[in-house]
Amino acid sequence: MAATDHDASAELLRAVKQARKEKRALRIRGGGSKDFLGRELNGDVLATVSHHGITAYDPAELVVTVRAGTSVTALSAALAAHRQMLGFEPPEFGGRATVGGTVASGLSGPRRPYAGSARDFVLGLTCITGKAQLLRFGGQVIKNVAGYDLSRLMAGAMGTLAVLCEVSFKVLPLPAAERGLAFSVTQDAALQMLAGWARKPLPLSGAAYHDSLLRIRLSGARSAVDAAAAAMGGDADGGDGDVAWWRQLREFDLPFFTAGGAPLWRVSLPPAARPRLPGDSLVDWGGAQHWLRSEAPAANIFNAAQNAGGHAVRFPLGEGESGGVYLSPLPAALLRLHQKLKTAFDPDGVLNRGRLCAEF
């Protein structure tokens, strides 16, 4: 049985207070599915996985509120029972991924460029800062808000600002139909095709390129999917959009990720960029995310990503690899902003110390 909100939050709050008093670092951990992500792991484990369960869900309002230790798999199943889903299509990592870790890492799946990122779907949250303050940001309704919503600041912060206790998400209806298309083309041709399609009202929900094959996923009303497929051409790529292949891409379970070999990098770029990256690549997000297998020095990859208008991060997904991820160095002005935020939320460096940046 899940702990009550008060009991679970109070237990986490006590742990943060004690750690701050003892000047001791804490390492926030849900299901442990993302231990490989970020820099080195420091501090005593602060477990959140027991703080789980859906606390509010109104399918008619397209909003769900859930405790941070809830598994993404369990949440997705509850939403699917009402023909709804998390629009940013986060990886589930074999059922180990939790809601808190998903928001903290900011990971999104193939649907991200067409539906939005994890940050875009967070309506509000409850968290505990490194000052041992229990705070609530945002709300539980879909509305326009003037100013910056601090709840979205936690998406991608890697737990360096606060311990997430509860999150409210906007959810989307499951598509009535899905269909996959495939095109045998060069990478340059694929990027040109994607740029052209991006300017048209097509029901795209996935676009990835690897090994001379451009795969497209269409999602939406049956009539819209059929009309788009007829207009785009290409070959049929499995029934119902080749669900298994897109799931493998989302879960980093394709041979490109699992076969090992050269170090794996994620390079985030403007969709129109034409980077010169050494090695084998798999392009996702309609050209905005390049997964790269390369033996090139980290500095070379950082420079190539920066010259193309983006940034790079090393993903040690191989057997036995954990922590120590290489991140593109932050510009001085941006680093100062990060440091100010860290000081505001966690001045003593209690939470996930060094996980996002060496400087804090």
C-alpha cells in the first residue's frame, strides 16, 4: 500500500533536514533506472520509490496527479484504461522508471517534437528543497499562466534543486489510428524531406533515420492518417505504425543501442542543422536529436555540436557503465545562472551534489 501524502512527504522532509544539519549529501533514487545518466553519483541514497500511487485523476479534464515514486509503467496502464497517455512518451526502462526520475531527467520519447517535452506536460508539483522546505508550484488545471512556472524548472534539473514528491500532468487521448512509412534515402535527403513535412499539417508522431532508412509514424484520426500516408508515399512500415520498433527506440532497446561498440553520445541540434559528426548515427526527433557511436575525443564532439548550434552528452548505456557522463561545458553566463538557482534552492549542496555540473 502506498504511504499517505503526509506520512511520505514528512519522512522525506525529515531526511533532508537531518542531512542538511549534518552537512551530508543525499542521492535521490527512485527505481534506479537512470543511475547511468548524469555525472558521478554522490551521497547517501534517499529512496522515493515507496511514495507511490495516483492521488487524483479526472479523465474528462485530461489531468492526473501522481506521487513521484510511481512507476511510469503503472501510470501509463492507468491512463490507457481510459484511452489516454503521457504525450511526451517517456521511456519505462523495463518498468523501473518512476515519475520523479522521469521529470528530473527530462527524458522524452519519439513523440517529443510533435507533442511536446516532459516540461511541457508538467502542470504543477510538490517538492522538498535542499533547505528542507516543502513547496508547491503550479496547479492541477490546464490554463495559461503569466510569468515563469517554477514547476517546469524541475524538469531536467536531475534532482539538484529539490526532491519531487508529487506531480500533476496534462495527458492526451490515445490516437485512434497509427501507421508507419519507410523511405530508403540518404541522411541529407531524409533531413530535407523532414524539413518540408514540418511545414505541412501532417499527423506526425515520430521520425527517425538510421542505416539508409527513414521511418515515419503517423498518429491521429483514421482519415487524417490515411490521407497523410497517401500524400507522403513511401512503403508500409509494419501494421499500426510498427509499434514494436518505436517502442524499442523509446526504450533504447534497438541493436544500435544494445550492441555496444564505440561510446554513445546524444547530440541535440536544431532540426535544420547538418552536423559533421564522426561515427555511426541514428537520427530521431525529426532531425533534432542525433544518437552517435563514435571513438572521437569528447572535445571534438562538443565542438562539432556547438558549431552546429547544439550540445552533446555522453550516454554510458553499456554493461557495467554508470555515472561519469560527459556533458558539453556550459557557457560562463549560463553556468552562473545555474549556480544562482542551486544556491536559491539548495545552498548547502545537499541534493544530488555534482550530478548535473561539477561546480555544484
